[in-house]
Amino acid sequence: MVFRCVGWKMIGDVFLTYQLITLFGACAISKGASFSMTNTQPNWEQFALLLIDIQGDFWSEQAAKIYPDFPANIVALLTLCRNEGIEVVHLRASFKANMSDWMPKYMLRGGIPCIQGTAGEEPAPFAVENPSETIILKQTFDGFHTPELLQYLRQKGKRFVLTAGLLTSTCVLFTTASAMQKGFLAAVIEDCCADEPNAHRQTLDRYTFIFERTTVGLIVSHHSEWLVALKKLDELKASIRK
């Protein structure tokens, strides 16, 4: 588990969007990503957001053209989580330049994203952590192949994970699928994920037996439904033990 501060990258309109949304809060979020704050906040102690691989090497100019609302949606998501008390865990790819921790296929290719110390490893400016938030570095598509992630979530009593980030069909899917297989309930925040459009859509449509689907604007409204599911799980487990 790694706690560190990462430098900012000034990326034109995206950075301006970040500044505006940070200054004015949820009022500046993009179309379709609005959410309401209630006077009585739900209890989110059992929930965590896994923000996956929103880094320079994965957030390309082409991706920005296809998903122009993505940066603002991520800012809206982080604002929501921080205001509601949903813990944020940043999962980020990070590889040594000497290939010692690369996956075999990438060793054969002679290249891999997110080399330590490069701009491509840095988080996008709209996805930078707060000082109190946890960063876990990984060398695989699936964040749960890094043992610290499961240990941390269980230590903190988390039972439901929200996932978002890059890419929908790879690291988001693999990490979310492992979460469910490790005993968590999971929901993918679909307007806070991005990928090649067909891969993005097909992943969300095909794997609903693994995860729920939600958006930034619907997270709070799903809270009671998700708590009911957790309670039902407890009841089923208790009945099995009898």
C-alpha cells in the first residue's frame, strides 16, 4: 500500500473543468451526472469506491474525444464520495523500467504503460487523490492480485465496492469480477468508465450477473436497495449455519 503525492499535469480544458468544478462543487458537473445531497446522509461505512487506472497512459486524446464528459463525471464522483463519506481507494498501474515486474506478454512486446517516473504513470488531473485517501499500486489488470487490496478492504469492514475508471473491458471488469468472487457485492459506475465504445457497451451489457450498474446521479438513490441486499446476504448466511 502506497501513500504519495503525485504532480499535476496541465491539460487545457480538462484542467479548467477541474478547477471550475472544484471551486463550485457539484453545480458544475456535466449533463447527466448531477446528484442531490440530502440533509440526512446515508451510512456508507460498508462501501468503498475503487478508482482504477485513471492515468496518463490510459487517458488519451482519442478517449477524450469519445468521452468528453468523463473528466467532469469523475470529479462529480469524487465530490460525491468525499461529501457522502464513501471511502475512495485509488488503484494505479505502476511498472519498473527494467521489466522485473512486467506481465510476460508485455516483456515479449518490450513495452508497457505506466512506467515508474514517467508522465504516463501520473494520475489525470481530475483524478488526483486527497491526502487522506489510499493509493494501491498494481502490476496486473486485476487489482485483487495485489494482496494489499483485499486485506485493506476487509480490515476496513467493506462489503460493497463501487468501481470506476479505465478500461471498462479490462482492469475495471477484472477487478470488479474478482471483488464479487472474493465475497463483495459490486456496482460499476458506467458513466465513470471508458473504453473503445463497443467494448465498453458490451462489457456493461454482458456481465450483469457479476455486478450492478449505476451512474453518478443514481448512487445515492441506490443506497437503501444495496443495504437490503447486504442484509439479505447476512440472513442467508445465518440460515445456512443453523
